[in-house]
Amino acid sequence: DGGITQSPKYLFRKEGQNVTLSCEQNLNHDAMYWYRQDPGQGLRLIYYSQIVNDFQKGDIAEGYSVSREKKESFPLTVTSAQKNPTAFYLCASRPGRVTDTQYFGPGTRLTVL
Amino acid sequence: QKEVEQNSGPLSVPEGAIASLNCTYSDRGSQSFFWYRQYSGKSPELIMFIYSNGDKEDGRFTAQLNKASQYVSLLIRDSQPSDSATYLCAASIIQGAQKLVFGQGTRLTINP
């Protein structure tokens, strides 16, 4: 099956802990994105990457970090510096042309205990 | 700040009627526009995209774009209860890379 997978589906974090959310795609897409969605709100861009070993901050990058060591993988780490991390996290990918559509993974719901 | 605005609703429409969802955007440099449907607790799925002025039809869905008025809309004909969801409008901005700016979404309920 081709697609975008995110794991885990649900994640619980204690305050002060770092956690890493996985995003993998086998669509051979060049670009990958991380968004955050809070209840009743749209999506806000955290980080994005157009090619391997390169990534850029989005609108709300503080308290987050990413890596892009492989084309297929774009993990997101939520650090203890992120003061309000409880949210629905969505990974997306896009084929090579900048006009192409972004497609979303199933999401990870992170809750801070 | 580049913005996309949607009426958050809820918008309630009887089954079989036409649902009309609207979106305005602030950045005239926006090139493409996307409508995503999001069921509760799920991730967004693409319904349609449009980049030229005018109408684009796909089955029961019609997207309309008016760049002069900076206005995008989505019409759903013959609305079904399964169309009940939140609809997200997004504008594509190309600044070296493609970025999408999302509205807050409109919650649509189709009443049987």
C-alpha cells in the first residue's frame, strides 16, 4: 500500500519530556510538512522540508525540532520547551512540483498529562 | 500576516439541498486554492483544488474562484448526511517552497 503513515496514533507525555512523532511516506514525494491543529482551528505549519538534509521553520517552530535524513522519513520531536503541546499533529507530503497538492497522514494526537 | 478566513459555522443544510461554503484570502500572491474535508478526529482529505478564475466541477462539488475579489467557494449539490464534516479552505503561497495557509474551517451539518 502506498501512503503516509504516522505513529503512534495516540501519545501521552509527561511535562518535561521530549517525544518524537514518526512520519513515513512511500509515495516518493519530495516535500514533507508538519502541522499542528488545535480544537476548532485550522492547521498551522511547524516545519517543512523540500529535500533530504534540508528543512525550514514554519510559523510556529519554537519548541519543536525535525530531521530529514531520508526522503521517506520526517520525524518531529516535541521538546520540553513547547509549553502547550497538547494538539493533533498532522504530517503531509507533496510531489516535486510546487503547484502539487499536499496529502495528509492519519495524524497523531498528543496529550500532556 | 497572510490570512485565510472562513465562517466557522455551524452551517446546517437539509438533505438534498445545496451547501455553500465560502472563503476569503488576503495575499494576492496566492496561486492555488484547496478544499479539504475533515471528519471529526480524522485527517483532512482533498476534495478539490482550483487555480484559474471561474468554476471547476467534479461530481457533486463545484469550486469557484474570483481572484479580483479574493474569494473562493465550494458548492455541494444534493447534500448527503455523509457530507457532514468540517471543510478547510487553504491558499497556496510560493516563496521558494510551497506553503499552505489554512482557514479555521467551516463545520457543515446535513440534516436528514
